[in-house]
Amino acid sequence: MKNFHRTLILGCSLVALAGCGADEIVSPGTGGNVIINNPSPTPTPTPTPGQTGAVAATDCPFISDPQGLTNRGTISGPTGTYRLCQLPARFNRSSQLQFTPSNAAVIYLIDGQVDVGTDGGPAADSSDGLSDTNVVLTIEPGVILAGLDASYLNVNRGNEIQANGTAARPIIFTSTQNVRGENSDTSSGQWGGLILNGRAPVTDCLSNTAAPGSVNCEREVEGTTTPPRYGGNDPTDSSGSIKFVQLRYSGSVLANGDELQSLTTGGVGSGTTFNNIMSFNSSDDGVEFFGGRINIKGLVVVGAEDDSIDTDTGVKASLQYVVAVQRAGAGDTIIEADSSNTLEESTPRQNTLISNATFIQRRNGDQVLRFRGKTDYSLFNTIVVDGSSNGTACVRVDGIDALTRAANAGLDEAGPVRFESVGLSCATPFRDGSGTTAAQVQTQFNAGSNNNSNLVSTLTMTYINGANENGIPFFDVSGLTNPAGVANFFENAGFVGAARSGDTRFQGWTCDSSTITFGSNSGACTSLPVYTS
């Protein structure tokens, strides 16, 4: 069973601490190699001759919260000098973080735990003894927020974040080291991350007397004496909206060696909007979803040092247009689905659907995709490439039930793991799991339509389809029932993989590195964009 965590931060300072990555487990593999041509390393950013870059604002902007912003002086780097404006420890009133142009530049500082509102409990009314504070934190397009080591932004139940950037001006969460120009393409773990808590159903309840998926089934964000909770029985709950957002260099170590990832959700409901989100160089997972109902169109995970996409505790998730790429020698699996424990029959049962994804594994590991804990999982129109040197296996399934048990509404069971129009470019397509064999996994893979376990990758720019990817017939996902509760969520893209030639959906709101280059965007991940107006 996995948990997500937080800690009480005392005495944080602007002293940069060295980031540390997740432990790596290396095991021997088999087979040949797939060669991926990586972009050249991103150079350290330098000012353009004659350009002064950003100029710090004379003071911090006004916000509605009575605590206001604390002026922490200025911070300078290759892109200029910025006024450093510290967020309050808790937003008690709805507030807006304003965009400021380069001639009055501001960085909003996350120092320690920053809460949006106070936890309103598992129910929207006061029957649980708590009342909603209904605080909304609005972040304007182009705003840059920087966190100190182990600092993070936590949105409590009954409150919302409205962080809606644009393709031209994404919102950037990053570290102070990034602002000072101290990072490379392998830096990571320099601040905590973004946490959203909601009231949608979860399993693995904190109380052993609570029924999974009920209003009494809650879980804790661990690491403090009074940790916030998530969970409830409202699958349509809203924690706000996040669009066109970059989360860079996150994943700091918390208490007892636990780590945060770029984006962590707990019991977040289908009323929450997620579109076009990028995680870059998290020292733990790229994203992790604990229970709830998750719908995301446009997800990029680059350089995560544990799993790229981790799903657990009864989440029902739908993702379309996904790119997940590891750095060479870093990372665990691209997908880790659920945990094997004594609570595997609890409902709601996890059911995750992903369409139009491109997954690039570069680390010598055990497998690229791992499905376990009797999870329900479906991949459509997806390309999986192993670019490691040891022939890492593409697919592992633990537990024979995940391969053989039929759909059963009474058990909230969607049926066996499903593959439709999936291409595997791996020297070892399948491997044995706990209680399963590679042959059994292959049989289930072959039961789907238009699957190819012997694909020779012809990807260009790391993630753009070539002739062989385009040669796989696509699966029309437009008629799929969405377990995450949003009707007509999936659209028929008309191709497999995340993008084909001429597709610009990942441009603008992303950043570039030696791991992957998207082009025509906010620039290098090691630098910051400078907007003149």
C-alpha cells in the first residue's frame, strides 16, 4: 500500500540543498537494443548581449488575503532579477496571484507548507463537524512560483485552485535554483510539489471500520502531527482547474525518507479539470493519483526518477495524449498500477484508461509497464519503446485475475487488462509476473485488436510517429464509457501514439531538455521565459 506524504517545515531558507533521486534497482535483462537519438544537451542559459532581462518589481503585488505577501528581497539569475514574494502559510481568503511583466518581475515563493483554505471534511455540509472555507487561489497565466527544499502547495478539501495558464504563457512551478540558473538537465528534488485533496471515493481507509468508498473512508497526507485528509463519497467533487502548467525539479525527501512527486492527487473528483500538465525531473513519481476520478488531456512526464504515472487506492482515471520519457539511467517503470495487498477486493476498484500515449524507457530495469493488485487497466493507441541497454521487458502483469477475470458489475470489475492498437518496441515484449507467465500476458495482449509486439520504432524527435507507428491501425475510442465520470471525454484522434508529424499539441506550454525537445515553447527547462508585456 502506498501513501503520499507531507511534512511540517521549520526554518526553511534560501540556501539551496542538493536534490537526491530515488533509489535505483538494476537487474539483468535479455535481448538486443533499441537506439534512440536524443537531442543534444541543453546549454546553460546566458543573457543575450545588451539585454537586461527581467527587472525586479519595487514591491510585492496586492492579494486579498489579510496576511498578504511577504517581501523577501530579490533573487537573480541569467534571465534577470525578480522580487521574491513569499506566499502566506495559509490562504484564508480567495486570492489572485497576478502576472507581472519583465519590467516589474515577481517570483512567488513557496516556503514550507502553504495551504489553500482549511480542510472542510469528507462531506460538503457540516454533518462531519467541519465547514468549508471555500477559498479559491487563482494563478494568472505566465506566473512563476518557486519552492524551497521540501516546500509544497496543498489544496484542502472544500477549497479550489484555479491555475489556468495558456499555451503561450504556461504557469511554472519550479525551484529557486532554477531561477538562479544553477540547474542542469539532470537536477531534481529541489522542492516538494503540488497536492490536491478532494472528496471523491477512495479505498485503503484510515479507519479499519470504515467501508471503502464511503463518506467515512478517508486517508491522510502523512508526515505531520495534524495531517490533512482526503476522501469522501462525492465522485463529482471539484478541487479546481489546472491547465498549461509546468512542474519542474520537484520531489523533495520528507519525513522518514518519503518523497513528494510533481503532482499528487487524493480523492480528487471529476469536477476537477486537468489539461496540458508537464512534470519535469521529479525525484519521485511524475504524477500519482490516489483514488478519486481523474481526467487529463495532455500530460507530459519527463525524467521522473521513480514511476512516471502511478495509480492507486481505487482511482478511476482517463488520460489522452500522454508522453512519458525517462532520462538515461534514471527512473523505474513508466506505469505502476496499484499495489498488491490484502485490500485488493475493495471497491471502488481502480480502472484506468489511457489512449494516444508514447512511452520511452531508458533505464535498465525490470519492466516498462507493471499492472498489479487486481487492477483494471486499458491501453489504446499506445507506443511503448525500450531504449535501455539490457532489453527491459515491456509488460508485466502480477496476479492471474488481472488476465482472466471477467467483467462483473457487482465486484466493480471491468475485466482483464486490455490492449487495443498497442505497439511494443522491446527486445523482450513480456515477462513473468507474480503468479503469471510471459506467455499468459502475451495471450491477453494478442486478444486485442491491431496489437504489435514486434514493432521496430521509427519515432523522430523522440515522440513523433514515423512510418511504422503510423502503420498500426488506430482504435476508435470515442465511444468508450469513461470510468472517471466525464461523458464523451475520449476523442477519436485517428492515429496511434501521442503525436504524428505536424502535430503541435505539445508545443508552446512545454520546455526542452537533452531528454526530449518539443520545440516552439517556453525554452529550456534550465531557464525561465521572460515576457515583456
